[in-house]
Amino acid sequence: MPIDPALLTETPEQRELRAVTRDFFAAHGGDWKRMAAELGVQGLAIPEEYGGAGSSFAELAVVLEEAGRALCAGELLPTVVLAAHTLQLSGDERYLPGIADGSLRATVAFDGDVQARDGTLSGTADFVLDGADADLVIVRAGDRLYACEAVSSTPLRVLDETRPQARLEFRDTPATPIGTADVVPRVLDIGRAALAAEQLGGIGHALEATVSYVEQRRQFGRPIGSFQAVKHRLAALLVEYEAARSAAAYAIACVATDSPELPVAAAAAATVCTDAYRLAVAEYVQLHGGTGFTWEHPAHRYVRRARADEVLFGTPQDHRARLATALGLVSGKAG
């Protein structure tokens, strides 16, 4: 089923949401708790019957993009995207009101070595987003999903400190079954679409900051942005940015409409946005000259985010393989 082109265009309401969100980040930085309290973004895409705003994923993606621009991780990806969508797709919505009102912090652990037995879980899961601070963890054990509320955790040292991760240990931990693991592939595709929106915000920041710098920085009596070599590099980055915007918009629209094309769209967005972000942060550093290499300049934080994002939901090679499989170019199963 083709996507309505109107879904790929930002609405006046979404533009207003973007302006409010961007103003908030400009005034308060990545203060997630304050943002959740004042703007209520944690319940944006949760149905009204569970205390949410009942908006679509398209509105949530606007917030994700602005969060990526400001490097605000918070609970958006683990709680609002992964956990909330897992609960909705599994049909077990008992925890959604807590997410919607901001009282419940949740995450998912889909890739651990965890076994279920007699209502308990045993095993470990590494690199769990927000694992150390989550009140609720949704765990895949075999072909089932379980909810755990008390898990032993160890914060991990990671490249991107704005997106904390932890190692979780389950030692006969009481767990509540919430459904089958059949929903996991779609949840991960939703996560890839969300990450693409975040990456788009980071690319936009890098491009705008670099253009502003080369317009002001002077060398040989003229702005360095007037040199043809610099113009060409920024033009190439703009092309990649627009390609990333198109890929992300399609994936977001597929999530918002529950389209069967999501596996293809998510893999394409992950591939295109990851490549574009890698280029953007490289140019961000290099075109700022010596300033871009300093610890005091924010460029290194975006480099860390871009590099960490490359492996968050699979490597670039994984995304290309999934895309080829989903398009029927190679035999196999898209994961």
C-alpha cells in the first residue's frame, strides 16, 4: 500500500510542536525531567484511553529530531519508543498509563542470554538502554516477553555518555508474561525509524553550525566559506542531508500508518541516515579547523553519538543485508 504523500509533509501543528520543543532545548538543554513535566512528550503517541495525547508517531518523530539536534537522550528512545510500542503491540497495556504520566521509566532487553522458568528469569543482558535507571524492563526469553520490576544492574562505560547503558543480571527474578516475542522485529524497526529521526536532528545541527562558522571564519582576507573546495564539501553534505530527510520521513510515515512496508523503509532509513550522520560529524570537526578538535567544542559529542548510533540497532552492514533481503535481492530472512 503506497504512502499518502501528504504524510511526508510537515503539518502546521507539527511545525508548532517543533518550535516549542526547540525553544525548550535552547532554554533548558537536555533536561528530560523538566521537559516531561512541562511538555508531556512521554505520552505524546500513547492513546488517550491510557492517559496519553493520542497523537501519531509523526508528532513523536518531531520531538525525536529536536532531541537529536540537542543530544537529549532521556527516556525518549527506551521508554517512549521501545517499551511503549512493545506494550501496545503485545496487547498488554497495563503499564502504559505509568509511561504516559511520566511516573514509569521503562526499557527493553531483547538480545540477552535469559531463560524463563516457573515465573522467574535468569541470565544476563548487556548494553541495555537506560538499564540502570529503568523501573520496568521488558525482556525477551525464548519466544516470550516478560516484564520485570526489580533487576540488578551495572552501568557500563560507553562511547556516547548522553545515552547511558547497563548490564542487567537476572537471578530468579520474578517476571510477568506480557506476550510473545513475535512483535520484537517490528518494535526494532520502529526503533530504527525513531533513531533515524534523531540522527536527522544531529545532521541538521552539524550542517547549520558548520555553515555559520565558515561564513564568519576569515582566511587570506575572506570568509573560508567563499572558497570553492569548502562550498563543494558543504553542498555534498546538504545532498546527503536531504536524502536522509527523505528516507527518515518515509520510515516515520510507515510507522504512523502501520504500513507493511516498514521493514524496507526502516532498513533504508538506517542505512542512509547512518552514512549521512557519519559524514556530517566528520565535516563538523574538519571544517571547524583546530577548534573542532578541542574538548571544549561540542563537535566531539556529536561524533560520539554518531559512532555509537552506528551499532545501536545493528551495524551498517546489517541494515544493508536486511534491506536486500526485504527487497528480495538475496535469499534469507530479514531480522
